Amino acid sequence: MNTKPCLLLADVKSIAAAAEAEALANQWIVTIAIVDDGGHLLWLQRLDGAAPISSHIAPAKARTAALGRRESRLYEEMINQGRMSFLSAPELEGMLEGGVPVMVSGQCVGAVGVSGVKSNEDAQIARAGIAALGL
């Protein structure tokens, strides 16, 4: 039987703390979501002043990255290049930059989604959180 790593609560807390630190260092007011490999919400943190809609967008970006095993921005790019059929893909709602999968030894163990600032800045925050795991 195959085995694979999974995110532990301590990992999730490390990701969240590092992502929050990156956001605060840049004075970016965002919502941070962390999901497991099946897209199930493990953490949701809305910084003071973050737009209410960001608490829906961040988890959607994270779910999309986890289920697709790729950054959510790749779906956005495909759609922008004319592959409109991806708009009908089941379970993929957050097809905007800012969702980044957490990969361990080629296995997706979860994802981080961020919403609230420019999409590339959202992704920067997500990557900073993942970097805290030292992968």
C-alpha cells in the first residue's frame, strides 16, 4: 500500500503564521485559507479590514489549487487564452491567481489560497506561507 505525507495542525499553523507575517510586512489586508489535498478547509484567517468577499474567494482559490494539483493562476491563463470550457469544470470556482498547492515529494498535501490584494501579491503571500515548511 502506498503512503503519502499529510498536513498536520502544526504545519497549518506554521503556514498561516508565515503567510500572515508576509501580508503584514507589506501592509496587505487579506484573507488566508489553507485546505487539505481534497480541498477541505483546515484554516481560514481574515485580517482586520479584509473585504468580506475575500473569505469566499481565498478558500475557492485554495480548493482549486489542491484539486487540480497546480496553481490556480494556470486555469485563469487557460481561460484568458480562449479555453472557455474550463468555466464548466466541476468543483473549480477559484480560477484566479492566488491559490498555490503544497507539494511534498511530488504529492499534493494541500493548498493555500489568499485574497484581498493584487493576484500576484496574493500568490506571494501563499508562497511565503508554504516556504515556512522548508520543503
